[in-house]
Amino acid sequence: MIDYQSLAREAANESYGKTSVGEFSHTYQEAQDGVISYLFKSKLKGYPDWFISVTLFVSGWEATVSEVQLTPGDTSLVAPKWVPWSERLADYKALQAAMEAEAAAAAALADDSDDADDSDESDDDFENAADDADDEAADTDAEASENAGESDLAVADVPEAPAAEDDADAAGGKSKGLFKWKTLRGKKKHK
């Protein structure tokens, strides 16, 4: 008769090394007939609360090792379940639509509250505000007519920029005159 637990431990030691395989924890009966998994506590660095699982296929008195793998425990740190990109994108688009609808509702609520505040003003206040606006418009027109002559002169007095400044940017920030001066100065020294 074969000791299945010792066979499972030998397979785990062979795959992960003797120092990585801890004490026996429990067995797990798979859904298929004759398939059983033996779980040993893992001593691997970075895998606390994990198990080394050895799955055996038992047929009569013989047993065969099917697989050896690391299995997470109940408190193990594992990655979240994978979600296809199309589903994640759909969730993102739904979230964006909900946020836009919420912002539109908040803007509509703000507009409604502004309209309610405006309707509360009395007719006298409205007439006074209209008179003040007419006075300000008249003052603005008078100032504009006075300054019209000055603004025309200010535009006429501004000289145009010389073309040499545009060429200075193309020459690396130095004007053409500087290059000409250096060239002439250099020729005088060589004579």
C-alpha cells in the first residue's frame, strides 16, 4: 500500500525544495473521482499564508502526481479578478455619463436658484437698475468719443518693427549686423 501523503510531499520537495515545503495542512477532494489534493504550508519568501498543493490521481492501489502548484489561502494577498477590457470600458463610459448628468443637474439647479433670486426684486429696484445702466452707457459713450482722437494718434505714432529683428531669430538670436561686423573685424586682424 502506498502512503499518498508521503508521495505528495516528495513531489512538493522535488518541485519547490525541502526548505520551501512546510507541514501538512489538509486535503481537498476534487470533483472528479480518484483525484485528491494534498496541501502543505508554504515557507517561500513573499508567499505567507499560501499552500503548496500536490494533486494526485488515485487508481486502485497506484497513484500518479498530476500537478504541483502554489495555492492561495483564505487570507492570502491575490490579484483582483480579471475583467475584460470591453466591460471595463463600458463601466468607465457609464461612470462618465453619470458624472455629466450630475453636473448638468447641478448647473440647472444653480440656474433655477439665480432665476428665483432675480424674480424677487421689486419693480422699483428694476427701474433704478435700468436707469443706472443707461447712465453708465452714456458716460462710456462720452469717454469713447473724447478718446477717439487720442487712440488714432497713438496707433499712428507707433513705428513698424524693422525686418532685421525677424532675421535675428533665424540667425540664432544674433542680428545680421553682428555677423557682418565680426567678419570685417576678423579680416582686418589677418592683414
